[in-house]
Amino acid sequence: HGDVRRILDWNLEYFRTKGVSGNGSSIHAEGPVVVGGAETVDWVLGRAQAVGTTYSAAQVHAVLDAQMMYLEAIGAIGPEAPPGDAGTPPGGPLG
């Protein structure tokens, strides 16, 4: 459970760097914000490495996929961006 919590915390930290997460008083990004799977996983893996923790990409993907399914289910994230939208990372958005 601790590993899952750590991965989720790092993902939320990543969201904050992209302007995705806030409490209503933080800076709001103009236009849609697209976060990509590979970019997000790489960021989380980098944070893990920085603190001496080792996770595989598959482990991080599993946790983030479960988180995205939950966020979609509660209506906290919008629909998947159409292919070709500006800012869409290669491989499409996470979700």
C-alpha cells in the first residue's frame, strides 16, 4: 500500500506541475491540459530514482491506469483528447 501511495503522490505532484491539480485558488492553465502516459510514467520513475526507490514501468503504469479509471468514474477528468490535438503527446493522452 505504501508503494501505491507513493506513486499516486508523485503523480499528483506531476499533475500540479502541469496545472491539472488545484483547489480553486491555484494558477489555471489556459485551454485543455493533456497529460500523456509515457511522459507521466517517466516523470514518476525519475522521482522514484531520485529517492533511491526502484519501480518498473509496468508497476507505475498499473497504478496510474487504476487512478485514471477512478478519476474518469467520478467525473474528475474530461474525455480523451482527439488525435492530432495540440499538446497531445505521442501515444495519446493517459486515460
